[in-house]
Amino acid sequence: MKWYKCKQVIQNEHPRLFFHEQDIWFCHLGENVGVEQDGRGDEYMRPVIVLKKFNNEVFWAVPLTMTQKKNKYYFAFKFKEGEVSTAILSQLRLIDAKRLRYKMGVISKGDSDGLKGKIRQLLA
């Protein structure tokens, strides 16, 4: 029930923020079902990479985790000094820009190209 109240505020009061492909944002992902990646904390947030911007309202996002895993469903990269982040490729999803909270930074062009290559392989 707590997520529902947070979702109502996001829907009715949050503006759509301006974003670019390759941006890394903290995003309200919400409370999900089963093994879907949830947001964390009181605001149900998790970092995501903006993979593909369709317009100023929606984009494809890939959620991130600090847990390091090595198989075809994950892509590890260094975002902050000394920290490895892992993109969870199997959790690719369409996100409304109203869910964006604050920008954390940008993934490098080389890592972005590597991420897109792994997603192409996954979808082929």
C-alpha cells in the first residue's frame, strides 16, 4: 500500500525531467512482482541507465545493481572510481520520465556501446 501512495505523488505532482541517452539516473521503479527488480527505500528508487530515448516522455531503461555477476544477462562497467556497477540486461523496461528523481552521471561512450552490443546479442 505504501508504494501506491508514492506512485500517486509521482503521477500527479512530479514533472518530467529532461534526460539524454547514456545518462544514469536514480529512478522510482516501485514495488514489483516475483524476481522483477524493485526500487529500494521509502521512495522505491534504483539507479538506471537511459538506453534509448523515444521522446521527452519515455525511454528504455536498464536497472543497475552493485552485485557483480558474470553471464550473458549482465554487463559490468566502472561508473564511479573504484566501484563496479552491473546492468541487469534481462530487466530492460520502458519508463516514463516522471519516474526520474536525480541524475547521477553518464556512462562512457565505450561502455554504452558495449552495453548495447550485449543487448543486441540477448535479443537476437
